[in-house]
Amino acid sequence: MNHKAFISFCATFGIEPCEAEFKFHPERKWRFDFCFLRHKVAVEVEGGVWSNGRHTRGSGFIKDMEKYNAATELGWRILRFTPSQLGQSKTYETIKQTLYS
């Protein structure tokens, strides 16, 4: 799903606009796929779950853990979804619950 489609789905579910490809770390070049800056909530899309993609291979998994731990140290909450989950209403209900509860 592209950025415009994700943002459109968010609007459909009554979720405020988000930033795409947001560089969150002051020193590293890490970016979140999407983030809700005001709430410090990030959405990461984990591709290749069933095809041995970057996020599930050893080195990629370890690098993601480093990124997510650094983000947590900076006060971010991270929601992780697969690409197929971005088409499901449950995903947007989870995002909405995280943002507004």
C-alpha cells in the first residue's frame, strides 16, 4: 500500500493525518514508515514475513530491534503491521485506540 492509500484509510476511520517516512532519530538516518508526531506513535510496515524478507532475516531483524529500542528510548510507541494488515479495518481500529485512549 502506498503512502496516499494509507493516509486515505486513516481518514476513513477518523484518524488524523500522519507523516510518512519521518526521520525520528537525531543522529541516525532511521525513518518510520508512518508516524503521528503529536502522539509519538509510529507505524512500521514489516514486509517479507513469509518470503524471508529483510525484516525476518537475522541481520535485518537485529537492525530493526536496534531501531525500535532507540525509538522507545526517545519516547515513541511503535505499532508493527504486515502489508496485508494495512487493508484490514482491525489495523485502523488498533491505531485509533492507541492514539486516542
